[in-house]
Amino acid sequence: MILSCHNISKSFGTDTVLKDASFHIEAHEKAAVVGINGAGKSTLLKILIGEETADTGEVTIAKGATVGYLAQQNMLPGGLSIYEEVAQVKQDVIDMENSLRIMEHQMDEASGDTLEALIDRYHQTQTQFEQAGGYAWKSEISGVLRGLGFTDDEFGKSVDTLSGGQKTRVALGKLLLASPDIMLLDEPTNHLDLNSIEWLENYLLNYRGAVIVVAHDRYFLNKVVSKVIEIDQGHVLSFPGDYNDYSVHKQQLREAQLKAWMNQQARIRHQEEVIAKLRSFNREKSIRRAESREKMLGRIDRLEKPSEERSDMRLNLAPRIESGKDVLSAEHLSKSFEFTLFDDLNLEIRRSERVALIGNNGTGKSTLLKILIGQMEADAGSVKLGTNVHIGYYDQEHQVLHPEKTLFDELQDAFPSMNNTQIRDTLASFLFTGDDVFKRVSDLSGGERGRLSLAKLMLSEANFLILDEPTNHLDILSKEILEDAVNRYTGTILCVSHDRWFINRTATRILDLTGRTLIEYKGNYDYYLEKHEELTQRLLKDDAASHSSGGVIASSNASHLSMQKTAPASASSSDARQDWKKQKEKQAKERKRAAMLRETEDEIAALEERDARIDEELQKESVFTDLDLVRQLSGEKADITQRLEVLYEKWAQMAE
């Protein structure tokens, strides 16, 4: 055990965040902390690192264990480049390397005892340098920065010029390279694109230390963690397994708790009825019996009613009128800033489609959405909306909200036909009650701004929703409410999102904006993963054919895939394409290896479970007295043992 919490309690005024929280973390264990926004997840992490003080209880960390922490907001001192800032983590290794270079020069000029002393010190320093991974520090830094989405050209960029999200990625890079024994991560995926999230997943899976992560990315949690620590109304419970396992166990536990509470309530009501009946007799003996039962009832340890499954944010997306069949058509769109984002893009969206637009950070996804809604002009090309199309836009930066207005004014000014009661009822549906409605937009948290934007989206009654990262800052339960609303919606949706779970549950078509072109997948995210490599290879092989296609999407009925080509690549972009191809091939091999590893682990688990059941069977008298059955089970057990030996060896080779 590397970390343990015992009876941790924390309150802010009358608001109790944690009640007698107890759990432990083993060395190398990966654990998630989950709960609704405001449940106390970040507070718990701050207590673990000593930034907050618990009211009661104790945190114990193994002697000598180092702890690293990534907050949601990270400040960097400035004055350094991205590479220099991250390299500070390796300063001890850099100092050793500099010492080695100095000693090498000194040894060229030294002799006798001085030389021997230098040689001894050189060998000692070199040994320490090697043990600290000194020969790999530069490649480690470059690998982590690239994995987190920084290009080599950005390594020299000053941290003073970075956005808040970019600074958080730099802080995450520093923490990963520091390799503490216990790593605490508060929403590490918030500012990462899909490739970077997948890279981080693999990094953490292979990380030797313990990891405690707060995250609302369910795909991420399913892949990384083996324990889920839930905070629910101040109570903390630990569940073994990934997020799916937690969801199942949580539902089972809640059903059992609710059943026990209802049974106890029924017994209490029965006793109360008996007591009332006895008192109604109005006789001394019956009254004494009633009083005796009342004392017994008072001594009952009453169960707390389980918390209700949260469905308090009420979101109903419904178009006022139906649009025409053709909702949007974009032809030959191009856009450049310092470099070309996309060129000669063509896009068509039809009624009732739910299209997810994905791609790495900086590829132009949000820019494309702004061009489609008319907030930004394209360098070339045209956009045409269909008949009776009314757009509702959700902006990830919430720039459609007015920071100086109150929540009440924000809705009243946008929808003047609504009366005061209707406005208050709508805001209450999105968890804004009482004096909350008079808060200024500028004082809201990211999650609160997201809920207000969703409220305006619902009231718009639009039949074409264009959503830019709608799940940002929402907790898991709010995401599920949004997913259900999107799936019930009868209009059309175009959505940019990095939330793979959300995409998988809602999308009917995926557009991948990559290499200045759109690649289409006619399915959800699971289908995208399945067909991504196949389509990528076809794109590269058929690059020469893009001239004749003229940028028009060409469909393949056999595989239900389609592609869109960009203009012919220059020599430099051809080199970049080859690098991209190698990267994709490497990613494909890694995914294939990971899939084979999971299949092997599943087969091992199934065989081990069957082997244990056979052992149990052989202990039964009805079995061990039946020689034929014993021979049959013994033979099966021998086959399992032989097969497991093969699988163990196979697993060891793939896991290296």
C-alpha cells in the first residue's frame, strides 16, 4: 500500500463535502475518482497533496514516496520556451551530463594522480547518469511533447504566448517526465485531442507508479483504471474494475440499498400501525405494550435513503418545424491563416443525420463550423443551407453568452416572449434556482456556462444543431442526459467532440478532418476505429487519383466508406504525408497488438475460471465417486493447463 485515507471529513461552512472517507491505493494501481460536479473530487486531491487540510481523518503516504499533482488550471513562471520549461524536470541529469563533458576536457590535460582521480569521479558520475536514464533524456522530452500534441516547430515557442489549455499540456508533460511514485491528475484529458488522449492512455497503462485521476472521459477511464473511487453526497466508496464494472456494481448496490431501505420502511410503518391500534384500545395494558414497542422502534438503526439517480437537468431538444431533406451543402471550401487548414472541401448533410467532426487540435474543426454558420468567411468556396433550416449553435468558448448579463437577462433578452415564470422554470431545469438566476455570466464556472448554453439551445427550437465540444466541463451524468436528448432529437446535428463515448452513443456518421481533407466513416466511433486504418491506406495508395475526383466524395458501397481528396501535394507535403503514413502504420500495429493482448487476457481469465470450477467439482462426493466423470474432468483440466502455458508465454511476449 502506497497511500491510504482514513476517516477523512471536510466541510466548507454548512456544506459537507466528505464524510469519513476511507480508501487505499496500492503501488502501481490506477484509480479514478468520480462524482458529479461539486461532489468534492478536486478537494480530495488537494487534501492528498496537503494543499487543503481535512477537518478530521488522516492521509498516510508510504515513506520516501514522491507525489506529483496536475491541477485543472496551471500557471507557469514564463520566460522559457516549451522545451526549456519541460527540461527543468531533467535538470539533475543535464547537470550530470555537463559535468561529464567538463571532466572529459579536464582529462585531456591531466596526468598522474589528478588523472586517476578524474577517471574515478568520471566513472561514478557516468554510472549515476546511466541509472538516471541520462542518454535518453532528450528523446524522452521530445516523445512526451509530441505525444501531448506539440509539434517540433513549437518546442521553441515561449510559454508566455500559450493558451491556458496549452500551459496545462506543458504542466502535464513536466509531471509525466518527473515520474513521481504517486501521480494525481485532475481532468488531464480536457485539452487533448483524440490522438493525444490515446497516447496518454498507453503511457499511463505502462506507468510504473500509482495514478489517481479525476476525469469525465468514460472511454479513458475504461482503458486506464482498475479501481473507481466514487464520491456521492459526501460518502466515498471504492469499486474494483474499470468504469463499466463500476456502473454495474453501482446499480446493483443501489438496488440492494433501496430494497433494504424500503423493507425497513415497511417494517417501521407496520410497527407504527400496531402502536396506533394498541393506543386506540385505551387500556392500561395495551398502552404499556404500545410504549414498549415505541422504545424498540426508537432503538432501530434507521437506514439512510439511497440517493436518487440524478435526472434533475431536464433537457428536451425538439425542432419547431421540419427542414428540407438537404440541410447543408458546402463546396470547394478553403481556409488558410499562417498555413493551410483545409483546401477544396466538400460536405453534404441531410435531415436527421447526426454527424461527428473529429480531428487533431489545430486542423480547423472549429473554424469550419464558424464558416458554416457564417461567423467567418472562407478563402474560397460556398455554403448553402437547405429549405426551412434553422441553426442552433453551441460554442465551446460560450462567446454567444454575454458576460455582463445575469442568467435571467440572458434568457429574457434572447427569448422576449417568455414570461418570468417560464424563464425561472427553464433555468431551474438546468439547476439554476433561487438567487442563482441573478448571477452574472462572467461569474459562472465552465460547467455552469455549459448548462446555460444548453438551455438557450433547447429554447431555440432549431432543426439543425451545430455543436462545438458540448460535453466540455459536464460531469458524467450531465453527459448522459445530453446523450439521451441528442438521441431523441428528430432534427439534424453536426458536432465537434473529443469525447469518444459521446460520439459512439450519438453519431451516425463521422468526418475525420486530417491532412487538409475530410475522410468519412458511415457509422459510430467503434466503426471508425475498425475502418480507420483500412481507409487511410486506401487514401495514400490512391493519392494520384485525387486529380480526377476533383474533390468530390466518392463512396464505396462494399465497405460503406467514403473519401474526399485534397489538391495535389507539394514535395514538402509529400514528405509530411510519408511521415504521417509511418505514424499511422505504427499506431495500427500498436492497436492490433493491444487487441491481441486483450483477447489473450480474456481467454486466460476464462480458462483459469473454468480450471477453478473443475477443482470445485472434484471436491463433491457425487463427482469424485463417478470415475468416468473424474477422468473427463481430469482430462479437461490437463488440456487447460497445457493451453494456459501457451497463452502465458504468448502474453509475456506481447506485453514486453
